[in-house]
Amino acid sequence: MLFIKILFWVSLFIVFYSYLGYGILVWILIKIRHLFSKNAPKVRAGSFEPDVTLIVATFNEELIIREKIANTFALNYPKDKLKLIFTADGSNDRTVEIISEFPRIQLFFKPEREGKVAAINRVMGHVTTPFTVFSDANTLLNRDCIREIVKHYQDESIGAVSGEKKVIDLSATQNTAGAGEGLYWRYESVLKKLDAEFYTVVGAAGELFSIRTELFEPVGNNILLDDFIISMKICRKGYRVMYEPGAYASEAPSMTMKDEQKRKIRISAGGFQSVLMLKDLLNIFKYGRLSFQYISHRVLRWIVCPVLLPIILLTNLYLYLQTHEKVFAVLLAAQIIFYVAAFTGWLFALRDKKIKLLYIPYYFTFMNAALYMGFIRFTNNKQSVLWDKAKRKL
């Protein structure tokens, strides 16, 4: 009985800490630090205009590529200092033809499709600017994003800068997939701001991130989360990853929960792959704050919490049946209500209907279920590095 009680309370604490407690703890630590030190002056976008290369990886994007190119040309940065590289490996629609219409863009194309990371590895050897920005083809950037990103590189300790991902609010037409995805990224944005202020962002988002070109290390062509691995390898070298919400990439939400599920499963499989590749970062005695943030923000959520959730439910049920104590009755009832709400949200999602009250329980359960499926894909080596692109609202 004692062992079951300890298992229950420890498991509950870890899940709470991973999703809420870590953010609260970091916020408190930041406030304490501010009491004993002066706030660092804010870095402002100004006259610092280094040469930058923007790399956009595309695949069969004929429906949106003109809009992406127009968005890229509209960026508020000197044209002679912004080099543009587009890759279109494996594209068999009109993507290559359309990109070729614009002489300003340096196009790299191979008939064979080997995946985004293979294309990045190939073209990085052609980058001559001190800074490189990566962006996805299906995202639109705000006009000042390059200026907002490069300003941080005036600090020599900054090795990479991550922009913000925004899921476009389609208001009345937004489905459950978009509502849940948007809510999740707003929460992640808050955590990234705290992470950056405390020490470093643990992993950049591929929609918009940048690096010091000299710090780039080619990663294996089988890597699923290239953005995460590239940025974490830079952290491992002792540099920090900054977060800049003033530079953002906007994209439409997934069309359906089925499309979002494909994306989440792939990301989940990539998470397990990343933890295995970066296992040395688990050594908190060597990497200190970086390990603390990496374990708290990523490892617990990807690896530990999905296992603990059913343990919490089953041990809670056992303890209630054995003791009939009120605390276990209340916690068991709360869990049942939560999962019933998640199941109800799933039923509504099948009909593409949204109920705000069900967003959190449904998307939380959905993400953790995707982690189980991602783990199966990872262990079976069945998750292809090639994107099976989720359909998005246009």
C-alpha cells in the first residue's frame, strides 16, 4: 500500500510539474534573479544589418509558392544583404517552374526526394553569409522578422534565434484541430519566453528559426526533427538559443484532426529519436541549466508523462477502493470527468464541431495518445523522414 501511494503521488507530481509546475518554477527563479541583479537592457532592432541567407525548403507547393515568394520579397530588409535560397527536391508539379521565374532566388533542385534535412545539408555548403534563417514554405513571415531576429546576434553568446509560430485564427470557420493547435502554441510561446529569459530556448521551431552559419553541423538525413537537433547541438556547444516573438511565422491550422494526428505522430517519433541522439544532455552535472530545462520541458513531456498518466489513473482507483479516503475520491472523480470530457471532445471532433470547454482535455489526451503511436513508429523504424504533409486550410 505504501509503495502504491508513493507511486501515485510522485507520478501526479511529475505530470503536474512537467505541464504547469516547471513554468511556474522558472517564473519564480527569474523574479528572484531580478531582485538581486539589474535587468539587462533590451536589444532593439536598429542599424545592425549583417548579410543573411533565408532558406525555404519546398515540395510540391504550386498552390502557395507565389504567395510565399511575394511574402519573402516584402520583408523589410536590404535586398543586397538578404540572399534567398529555395530548395524543391523531388517536386513534380509546377513549383520549380514558378520559382525559376524569379532571378533573385537561388534555386536548388534534385529530381530525387530525400527529405527536407537532406536538402538543408546540401545547400548549407553554399551559404556564405554569417547568419542563416530557415522558414517553411507554408508559412508567412511578418515584414520585420529578419531585423527582429538578427538584432540578438550582437550578443556573442547567442548561437541561434527562434521566432514564434502563430496558428491563424479562422474564427467561426476554425475546427477543433485548429482550436487545439492554436491553444497549444500560445501556451508554448509563454514557456519559450520564460525559457529564453532564464537561460535558453530548448529547441527551435522549424517554421522560423536562425543560426550563426559557422555553428551549423550537418545532421543525418534520417533525422525527423532537424530544427530541434540543429538548435540543440548549438546549445551543446555552450551557446544560447534566444526567443523573439517579434519575428513570427503564421500558418493555417490542419484541416482535420486526422491531418493533425499525422503531424503529431511524426513529431512524437522524432522526439524519441532526438532524446536518444542527445542522451548526453541528460547529464545535469555537465550541462547544468541546459539539462535542467531540457529534461523539464522536453524529456518529461515526451518520454515520462505518457507512461505516468495511466499509472496515475489505475493507482488512484486502487487507493480509493482500498481506503475510501476523500482525497482519492475527489482526484479519481476529477480524472474521470477529464477523460470523459476528452472522449466527448473526440466525438465532436469527428463531426468537426468545436466546444471551447473541451479543447484542453481533448488536445491534451490527443497529444499523449500521439506519443504512444509515435513511439511505436520509432521502435519499428516505420516513420519516414519524408513529410506526409498535413492538409491545411488556405
